[in-house]
Amino acid sequence: MTQRHKTYFGIGGIFVISGAIFAVARPEGLLQLLAGLPLVGSLFGLLVQILRDQAAHERAMLIQDAQNQFVLGASSHMANIAFDKHVAFSEAYVEEAQKSLCTLLRLGPTDEEVLKHTRNLCNIRNQFIVWLTDDVEAGIEPFETALRSIGANAGYVKAIDGETKEGEERQKALTSMYNTFAKIMAFPEWQGEKLTDELAIKTLVKKLRRVLGTEELTKMRGALVAKAVGGLQPQAQQQAVPHDGPRAAHSARA
């Protein structure tokens, strides 16, 4: 018998006993008046208990619905596959982005090798295109565009090298190329112009971390570990008391 059933039985018992006394008591007598108080109180208590049970039932239904949504959204087979795909994409994409950074450090922004990296990045994106969200594509697009701009300007500068009539256009291409290069390398400024880090690889990595929830998952794991360790400490203290207690008592008597 649950506590709820006991409550209903108790209210029902009070109602029956009070009703019986109220019925057999002298009309308008003191005993009938005293019996009427718990009779009315039991009816009021029954109403309150019914409302409480209804509220508890609705709360339980809301919790169950939220749990079902969580299981469907976060623990379903498709959700697990999507998360695994996002992990695989992020690792492959960041690896290729780091390779492009090494190429820029090794050869500078005046080499068309960066176009190979842009093609590789595009191929990686196309490989996981079904699993990428609009936010992910919007986050990685500026970096690809910047690399593509460096490669295109490098090709243009090489094509018109030595042509005096195109000297002004060549200088514009060089300026744009080195300015983009400075942003990717996260330089704080370039030729007196303050730069932002929106095109830097570290910003790209931060965006992919937010998609995967890397920091949140790490903090959650740390909190769970700390809670588990905190729960083990009282148990360890309780286990140590029987061993130390008699010794302490003996020392105190000594």
C-alpha cells in the first residue's frame, strides 16, 4: 500500500466515523457539532489531496515528456550518427586547415599552393555536406574564402609580373593578399591597420568546438567526477571509523 492510498484511507475513515457520529447524535447537540467539524474537514482534505495528486500527475507527465524528447533528440540512433559525423568532419577539417597554415608559414602568401588546400577543404566539406548545419557552413566559409582569395591573388600577381601597365592592379592584389595573410596568421595589425581574428585558424577551431560542445562536455565530466569523488569521501570516513574508534577509545582510557 502506497502513501497515497494510506492518505485516502485515512481521510475516508475520518469521514465515515464522523458521519456515523453525526447521524446518531442528537440534532443540534454538542456531539453533532463536534462530529461535523472533522466531517467537513475530511471533505476539504479529500479535495486538497485530489488537487495535489492531479498536480503531481501533470508534473510527472511533463517530466516524462521532457525525458522522451531528450531520449529522442540526444540519444537516438540518428543523433549519435550526426554527432560522430560532426566529430569526424571537425577533425579532418582542422587538420587540413593546420596544413594550410604550415604552407603559408613555409612559402608565404605568394604561392598558389594554398589553392590546393582550399580544394581539399572544399572536398572535406562536400564529403560531410549532408550532416553539416547552416551555422557550421557559415562559420567555416570565411576561412575558405580567405584562403581562396590569397591563392587567386597570388596567381594574378604571377601572371602580370613585369607588366608595367598593370602595376597599379598588381599592387592592389599584393596589398589584399598580404592583408588577408596577416588576418589568417592572427597578426594584431598590418601596415598601421588594426586587424581582427575572425579569419584566424584559432577562431575556426573555436567555432567547431562550440558545435561539438567540447568545453561543455569537459566541464560536465569534471563536475560528475568531482561529485563522485565527493560521494566517496564520506564512505571512506565511515569505513575508517570502526578501525580508529577502538584505538581512540583505548587511548582515551589510557
